[in-house]
Amino acid sequence: MLSRTIRRSIAAPIRRNAFVPAAARPAFRCVTTDAASSYADKEAVPKEDDKPFEVRLSDESFETYELDPPSYTLNTTKGELKQMYYDMVAVRRMEMAADRLYKEKKIRGFCHLSTGQEAVAVGIEHAIDKQDHLITAYRCHGFALMRGGTVKSIIGELLGRREGIAYGKGGSMHMFAPGFYGGNGIVGAQVPVGAGIAFANKYEDKKNVTLALYGDGASNQGQVFEAFNMAKLWDLPIIFGCENNKYGMGTAANRAAALTDYYKRGQYIPGLKINGMDVLAVKAAVQYGKQWCAEGKGPLVYEYVTYRYGGHSMSDPGTTYRTREEIQRMRSTNDPIAGLKQKLLDWGVTSEEELKAMDKEARANVDAEVAEAEKMAPPDPVAKVLYEDIYVRGSEPAFLRGRIPEENFYYDQVDLGGEQKPVART
Amino acid sequence: MAALRLFHPAARLVSATRPAPALRTAFRATASLPSISRSRGYASSSGVKEMTVRDALNEAMAEEMEQNEKVFVLGEEVAQYNGAYKVTKGLLDRFGDKRVIDSPITESGFGGLTVGAALAGLHPICEFMTFNFAMQAIDQIINSAAKTHYMSGGIQPCNITFRGPNGFAAGVAAQHSQDYTAWYGSIPGLKVVAPYSSEDAKGLLKAAIRDPNPVVVLENELLYGLSFPMSEAAQKDDFVIPFGKAKIERPGKDLTIVTLSRCVGQSLVAAEELKKRYGVEAEVINLRSIKPLDVEAIVNSVKKTGRMLAVESGFPSFGVGSEIMALTCEHVFDHLTAPPARVTGAEVPTPYAQKLEEMAFPTEELIVQYAARVVGV
């Protein structure tokens, strides 16, 4: 009811110039989480991998808030579809490897896996450029991989290895790559930081878009609304994105949020709810948002409706606050990888054999990199490694204190080398 | 270079002839400022000139903004209002609303936003109206700014300056009077400075803006209007004070007073009084930089005097004074001829009523009396 009031009260001024005849708009329905709801004419699919063709998205792919929906058609190529499939399989395989390594007690501390949510990270990456920016919370492995990290460096980080993506200093929640600002562990704090990245882009007259992602739990954080306010006030080129996986840790969305329509929670910011299980819908939406931001229209609030198969973190079996049937139903009927796979077969983009070969290739590649990561050495347990990179090299204080004065670390007595060659940025 | 810069409008302010700003309406001293701040512009024959801390901070920001496009100021009331304490006065007129930005009153949000801008490569100056309000943003300062470089394995720097008044003010009660030096001073990854004089203010703030790490500049509201001499070197636009170096404000042989921010002034007055009353020569060390801390200066001084008194205005428990006493004991215990001591704020939420408020913070008389006891006179 509240949402209806808000909608009506601000609908008129915003929609005035954006009127589309009702008939042209799809009938209002709820967003599906069907991962295989897109349609392409099999006859129109070209032979060549790089020749574009049109895919029609389900009219249940989006719900809008004070916004005209993105185009329900998406131009893609066979090559891109296969790459998307490969990427999702690779992310899942990597997460499964992390799951195994955690259970083997080789990964310490927290480990939050994104199994089931792959379409969000992969769909976004296929819609943006390397010059665009992304920041997310602690469920970050898939994004780190898509932004240019390698499986080896990510798994290496989880294992606390020297050649990990953050040299073993960050762990599961803190991974960085060019255009990727983490991997942040404080719920909601990355959202204003994301607005700041967008601010910097605008300040420097760059046309790049910034995506700031957060979960349905974080969307209740006060600072998220503070970020919304400034982003709208200053028309920052940012797409806020709530990855709604239905549970903030173990608390169901409707037990934590007075309004679970997260795409409407920007109030004065247009919003879009997206089928986050369909990688094509995600790509279409983000592509549209990138264009919107580049045109200087200000921020958007997206909600990617998705589902996490596993628990919140490795210590959570994920079954005390939801039923096994619910998880099973999502896995068997809404899986983003199975959904895309079905479409690829239906449309004749690829054959069963080729898909199997791709699965095999993705698994082999990931497994090989995981094996390499396992062989990597941990950081030497020496002061030089412990104390490096607390401050930018060359700007350190004379010394930092150890546990006892004898352990004090004097920067001028050790050669840390020049700037660290970033593993992730190669 | 000077000739080149003449063509920049900002060069007028930066150049040494102080009376020039009178041409700029935005820089005219207003009646609302304490009279002491209007004494700026006075130049002695030696080239030393008086300047308020407020103007020194303003000049530091203006010079750095002039020299680096990436530097911008964002905070509450920094632009059109000319700064809640007038520290950013005139910057909007000079640099425009792209670089001098009024923020909503949402510390957590704009604290985070400026951190994000720094991660993306800009060099923000994030002004908090006071550090009491920065508590709403302390997560961003510590978790997002201070720790990111280390967590990323050194691939993600964060060049940001957080600044604003900190510590005791007059008659503003508990929520507006707290000293956060110990809080920020305990965080690895941050650098923290606390200027006392105008030279401190300019040199430390400029160094903070240039430093590639997150720096917290803890100013003090009661110092803003005070005038201090600025040497010729300090008047130049390349003047910076290196972090981690304390300044001996007054040499002495009987007692080392280690202090910071506004307490430096109180300690200097107390030192004169100690000399007058007891013939005691106190050495007053202005820390300037809290993190890194100039332990060497403290050690060398205590080796000479054999006595150490820390003077600060924060709450006593786990504070700057405790840290200095601990360091003194660790490093120069054998040189001490008396137990190290501290004068701090009282363990009381700051009261409003004046006489009560006076009892909550160090006073010159209290420093004199306690120092006399430490020395045993």
C-alpha cells in the first residue's frame, strides 16, 4: 500500500515525458525467476559465431518503477552466448572447489559462496567494459573472476597464499582487480563508496558506469539511502544493484524489510526489477542502465531477483530458515546455467556434444588452476611481509610497532622493493 | 614558476602580500569572527607575518587545489555558507561548485562517498563539521579508507584527507566536545596529525593532502581564531611539514611536557609560570603528528630531563597520555627520576555549565601544579 502511495505521488511529474501507450508495454506481471524464459527464432540463428541475432526476452523479465523498461529484445551472438555459458560454469566450478577446500579445512574463516547467483556477475560483466567500475559486498568471488581475476589467484587468496589476488592479505571477502573495488566486509558500507567511484567518474568527465551491489539485507542500511540521496542530487552515473537472494543471512527478506520491492526503494530514483536467474535479462538491463548513465540521466536502482543455493556462509547449512523443498525447487527449475543451456540447445546455438565439451573444458581449466593454487606457497611468516603495504610504499612511517618493542619494524632497514606488481592486474 | 602563477587568480591569494585578499569580498574579515583573526595581514620587517590558524588551513587547501585538479573539498556547509567555522571561506568563489561541494548532513554517506572517490583516484578533502559527527562515518574512515590498501595487498591506495575540529570547544556540552585523537591514533593504515600553530596547520594539512594514504587532520575550534607568526618559508606554496616529527616549542632541562593541539599553548603558558614560580625549565614538545608518533623526540628529551608529563584533553582511559607514558616507560625507564605522569580530560561527559566544564579539561594552573609535583618543587 505504501508503495502505491509513493508511486502515485511522484508518478506524474516523472512519467510525463516518458509516456508509452499502454498497448506497447507488456501487461504487468511479476518478474519470473525462470532462467529459460527467453526466445529466439531457431531459423534466424546464424551459422557464424560472431554474427549478431536477436533474442526476445520474456515479458516477465522486468518490472519497472518510474522507468520505461529496457528493450525486450537483445542482440547477441552465438559466441557471446557460449562465453556466458562458459563463464557461469567456471564461476560455479570455482565456488564448488572453494566449498571442497573449506570442508577440507584448507580455507580459514568466512567463505561466502554465490552458487545459484552466477547469472548476476556474468550478465553484468557482459554488459559493461573493463573501464567501468564495480563494487560489491563479501560474496565476491564470481565478480572478482569476471572482472579479471584468475581462478588461481582467487582460490590462492582463499587458501591464504602469497600469489593470491590480494597476496594473502584479504581472504575471501577482500579481492580487488582493475575496475573492481572489492570485496567489502561491512554490510552496506560499499554502497556510498560506490557512489564515490561514480562521483569520481563524473568529476573527471568519464562516461563510465559504476555498479554498486549489495544484498537484500544491506538494502535496509541507512547509508544506502544516504548514497541514493547524493547520487540523485548530483546525478551520479551509478546503478545501485540489490542482489535479492531472498535471505539476509538467515532472515527472510519480508522479515527484515518493510517494503521488499527493493527496486522501488530509491523512491525518487527510477528502478528496475530483473530476472536475475536469466543471464540475458541481466545483460539487457545493465546494458540499458549503462546507456542511461552515459546520457547523464543519473542513478538507477536495480533489483536482481536471484537465489543462493548454499547457506549464508560455509558454517550455515542454510536449512533452518527455509525448506529443503524450496532450495530443491529453485535448483531444479530455475537454475541459471541449466536455463541458458536449454536455450542454447533449443535455438540450435550449440549441440549437446559441444556443451559437454565446454563443461569439460571449464571444469578442467578451473580444476587445473585450483591445483596450481594449492601448490602455491603461503606468505613467508616474516616481518617484512607482515608489515608491507599498510601504507603506500615509500610513504611509510619510520617504524611500526610489533607486539613487543623488539619486534618493531623499521621500514628503512628493509628493502620492500618498488611498487608491488599486482597479480590481479595482469 | 612564480611568474606563471601570477596569471592564475589564485596566485593572488597565494602570493605573500597579505593585504591583497581585502579586494576579495569573500575574504574580508567579518564582524562575526573573533577580533584576533582580523590581525592577519600584519607583516614585520623580517618577513615573518601573523596569520590565524583558520587562514593557514584555508591557504593550505587553496594552494593544493590550485596545484592539483584532483583535489576537491566536500563537506557540510563548506561552499555557500563558507564553512561552519569559515575555514573554507572563499574557496567556492575561487574554485567553483565542481570542486567545493556542499554535502547533505549525512556523514556516513558522504564519508563513504569521498572514500570511493579516493579509491577511484581523486584526492578528496572530506571536512567534518566536527569530529564528533564523524562518529557516524568512523566505519568508512577505518574499514573503508584505512584498511583497504593492506587488504588489497597494496594494489588499491586511498589518498584522502579527513579534517575538521576535534576536542574541546566552549560551552557545547558532551556531544560536541570529545577528543578523538586516541581513537584514530590507534588505527594502522591511518596517519593522524593535530596542528597547534598556523605553521603547523598549513604545513601539516598540505602534507596530508599530498600523502597517498588516508590522513586524519584533527584541528581545534578554539585555535581557529588565534594568530601565530608564519615564517617566510611557511608562507610559500611548497611548505610542508613532514609527518612523524615533533617540534620542541620550548627547550628545557628539568621536565619534558609532551602535548598536542590546543594543550601546547596551555603547556607553554604553564612552562613560563613554572619558570617564574619555581625556576623550573620545562621542555615543551608539540607532537604535531600523532601517527606516526615521534618517539625519538620524547626519548631524547626525557633522557635529558629525567621527567615526563603528558598533557592532553581526551578522556584519560586508554588515551594519548597513557600511550606516551607507556612508551616512556618502555624506552627510557632507566633515565626517569620521577614516575611519568599525565594531565588529561576528566572521565566525565563534558558538562555545559562553565565552571563545571573548566573542571573537565586541563587548565594552565592545573598543569603548573601537577608539573611542580612531578618535579618535586
